[in-house]
Amino acid sequence: MANRYYRVARVAGAVALLLDDEQLQIAVPLVRLPRRTTSGAILSVPLDAAGTPSWSDAEIDEEEMRRRTSEQAGESRDSATEDAP
């Protein structure tokens, strides 16, 4: 079973607005996601054979959150270096 990553863009009431890696947005009821789901979290979501996300089996992926944060920090440093005189 393959997994797909989703970033929690924001939580609005009882719904989490998620973005996949192609920046497509989907709204998922919070009750179907892990208990500690908050804005900014990265969810690893298993896909069934048809490619449908299994929200109830989603997990918050702390390691992927750290990797993406580190990657973004590196891009910010590279951008600042390119802009320097």
C-alpha cells in the first residue's frame, strides 16, 4: 500500500483543509484524522488499491515535517545568498 503526504493548511471548526504535494486542496472532517492534527502538520496517508486515501489510518509524520522544514530553511538561505551584492 502506497502513502501520500498532505500538509494541514489550516483547521476551520471541525474540518481540516489539506494540501497535497501538487497543492490540490481537500477538506476532511477532523474526526477522521489523528487526534493531534493541527495546522502545519504533515500527514502520511495510506492509499488503497484504487488510490483512495484512508483518512482513518493517517499518521502525523514528524520526520517528514522536520525534513520539509530543513529543506525550506536551506532554500531561504540559498535565496538570500543569491540576492546578496
